[in-house]
Amino acid sequence: MNAVEQKLDVVARAKRVGALARKHFEESEQLGKLAEPVAEALHGEGLLGMWVPRTLRGGLELDPVSSLEVIENVSYGDPSAGWVLMAASLAIGTGAAYLKDDAVKELFGGPRLPVIAGQGTRPGIAKPTNGGFNLTGSWSFASGIKHGTHIHTLGLIEGTNEARIFVLPVGQAKLIDNWDVLGLRATGSIDYTTDNVFVPEAYTHMATTEAPLRGGHLYRIGIIGFAAICHSGWACGIGRRVLDELIEAVAEKAGRPGTVADSASFHEGLANAEARVRSARAFVYETWNDASATLERGDKLSVRQNSLIRLALAHSTWSAHEATMFAYKAAGTAALRAGTMQHLFRDMHAGTQHITSSPPVYACIGRELGGLAKGKKWLFLNLVDQ
């Protein structure tokens, strides 16, 4: 199978999972995790191996643009399913690329890929000890952990403050089932803690690494690059779904006197929302096509390319939010009641709270785009000295 055939095949699989997730949309929310058929489909269709190196069983090593389409299509069916897929794929794929051989042999040597979930922003404390580290900490937002076999979590090394990612079995952490939130309820993004848990050194890697131990140029984008693909694809998916739901609902009322379908104001607003969602998606794909070409040449992404990747992420998120607000208002009282539009409204508002699209990130992007960040580089979501 050549690259084009692989892309078409994987995107077709993502569409099947998206359709299944849509069927179980409400059930998953009620469960506070993905319905079992959806969780199993992520395995069965091989999507959890999206960013696992091809040298490992189940690895697709999928390029960034194809990855965007996969996440977009699953998120279209159910934003929570897309969120779980993106979070787990990031942790699984980066673990497969960056962890030492001993860890990878144990984690990826079986017939089924591990499901790795966790949180990579707020750090715990890791005390060096013989052969590894003792990790203590408290973390939130472990999307997908209810389906997980292992945890991916951030810790700072005591004495050096070096930031490392730690991978450990779920059973070694205490899970706190407290995900009582507005939206994205089916992600099951609960809290978890560890208390002096030993993690072998082979099961850790530098949080900032862009040097894979296996796999190709894809892994030179680092964790934050994968996160940008994740959140951009998610925003494109939910933004499109919201407008499609609105258009379908309005079409059912067409021809009835006094409905929104006959309103010129609505027509104007819909045109603007459509343009906003489509242009945001085009910006996302433009930035990642450009980044992919750079990586394939063997070059490193520039500071400006990294700025545009972050801007495309934030812009797609807030464009989807604006479209959702328009759809909510246009839907009238129907959006107040339990149903798809209300569900999407809540999921969208949960998604906008993520740090990747926060005002400080916009400020850093604007600083660099304005030529006011000479001698700076990106470290996660901040500009630092080179």
C-alpha cells in the first residue's frame, strides 16, 4: 500500500469510527466514558497506532495532514471520542518513539497496543533513586484514562528541575472519579495521584525531546507539535458538525411562516459562520502542509512556522466557538433542551478552556509575528531565549 492508499484507508477507518461514535453519542456521555463499542473500534480500526512508528506492531506513523483528517472525522461524530483518540494517540505515539528499548519492548510487544493516558502540563516531583525515580504528584484532566492501561505524566526531577515524561501502569496511581463538568463528559478526564511510586529510568523521556529513538521525521515535532495537530483537528471536526446540525434543523422548518429559515439575518449569519469555519480549517491544513514539507526535507521547523502552527490551533478553536454561538442562538429554545445541539454547545465550551488556545498563547504568537521576539524560540506554549 503506497502513501496515498494508506491515507485513504486510514481516513475511511476514521469515518467509520466517527459514525459509530455518533450512534453512541448520548450513551457515552451518560457513562462518563466512551461506550464499549466505540472504545473497541479505536483498537479494531487501528487508530490508536496512528503515531506509533511503523517498525512496531500496529504502527502507522501517519503524517500530520492525514492525522488531522483522522481526528477531525472522529471528532465530527463525537467530540469526546475525538478528544480521547487524540490524547491517547499522543501519549502512545510519543512513548513508542521516545522511550528506551526495554520499555518499548514491554509496552508494545503484545498483540494489542497499550492505551496510555494522562496529563503533561502540571508536574509532579521525581526523586532520583537507583535505576529510576520515585514519583509523587497530583494531576488533573487525564482524558481517556478510564480506558487506559498506562499513565503518561509530567514530573520535575528533584535537584535539577529537568522536566521528564513518566509512563507507569494505571494500577500504580490513585484515580479520583471527579469529572463532573459542563462538556466533554465522555472523555472521563478525571484526576489522579501517585505517592512515591517507582518508575524505571527506561520508562521516562525528556519532555522537550524532538529526537526519536525510533521512527522518522514525524517525531521531530515533539509533544507540543502532536498536541497542535490534536486540538486543531478536533476544532475542525466539531465546528463542521455544529453547522451541519443547524442546517439540517433549519431545513426541516423551511416553508413554515415565521421560522428562522425565512430570516435574511439568519442567512447572513450562516454565511459568515460557514466562511469562518472553512477558512480556519484551510489555515490549519496550510500550516501543516508547509510544516510537513519542511520535515520531509530533513529540516527543522522555524520559529515562525511554530508560531503559525499555534495560531492555526487557537484560531480554529475560537472560530468553531463563534460558529457554535451562532448556531445556539439560531436554534432558539430547542438548544435549551437535552439534545444534540445542547450537547455540542457544552462540548465546545469545554474545549475552549484548554490552555493551548488561551489568551497568553495568542499574546506570545503576536509578539513573534510582530518581530518583537528576536533571539527567542518556542518552548511548549511560551517564548524563551534560544
